[in-house]
Amino acid sequence: MRVLPLSRTASRRFELEVVVADAPAPVQAKPSRRLAANLPVARHVVAKVNAARPAGEPSAQAGELAALDLLHEIEQILIARAAELQPATSMDVTADAVRSVVGVKRVDGLLGAVADEFPDVETAPPPERLEELLLLRLANENPAARPLWVLVDDTAFAGPDRNAAIAAREAYQGAQPPNGPHGETQVELRRAPAR
């Protein structure tokens, strides 16, 4: 599973590249980008974010960041499981459907922007970048993640191409037979945690 990607903008602004190096000795001995598995690093990340936060803004907590990381991982597992149950919902097939609706050039440009802003997905193939685009959008829409939005902010590639790609993905997967435990579509399952 891929880790929760943190934006390049946030990494520079909060100097997150050095968080593991600044962490206590036990963390240095076993560094992990998985924030749910490395709470000392999560604490350092939110401390840097909170130190730069304007007065009156809600502060972020390490547990919230770990929870967002876990939610990201759970979403990946659910997407993979859905593809096993219904191959038509796989991100490979979905990416082709999105490209056919939105256009190859527009989608590839958008996915390139995702890789530029989120270095953790730079080397990922286009279907994985599309999956990250969706998961990042869900994280940005989740009101419980508001204090952490600055870390996963997707406004660097906001606009008509992102909106069209997400709408095309949701239209395509929403038209597939429901496979949730209570007859939910993949779109409904993805949006359930934020609701």
C-alpha cells in the first residue's frame, strides 16, 4: 500500500523533509513514512503545521493525521478488493474510461500535475495517479480532516480538468453494478467516511 502523500508545497512550507531526521532516536532507528505506524513522526509533522497556523484556527493532532493515513490505506484496499470482485471497476479500466470522456491530453496533463505536487506518486503509473487524485479529493472534502487539509491540498491542480476527471470517474464507476455490503456503488462507498 502507498503512504498518504503529502504535498510538495506543504513539505517545503513546513520543512517536512527533515522531520524524520529531527525525530527522537527510536524513530531514527526505524523511519517510516506511514504516519499511522510512526506516531513520533506524525507528532513532529503536526507540531510544524500547528506552529505556522494562524491564531484561532483549529489545531491538528497526531492521531488525526494517523487516522487520515489509515483511511487512505483502507480506501486503497477497498479499491483493490472492488477490482477483484468486478474487474470493470479496476483503476486501469477506469482510467481508460476517464481518458475517453475527458481526453487523453487533458487527463495526462492532470496526472502529471498530481505527480509534480505529490512526490510520493511521481513514479506511479497513470491509473495509480488517478486513484491518488480521487483519494486526495476525498481527503480535501472530508470535514473531519480540515486541520490537515494543508498537507493534502489539491488546489495546485484544481480546475476544470480535475473536476471533469473526477466526474467522469464517478459516472463510470457509479454505472457499474453495486458491490457494497448494502448495495452501494463504489462511488457511494468512497464518499461514506466523509459523510
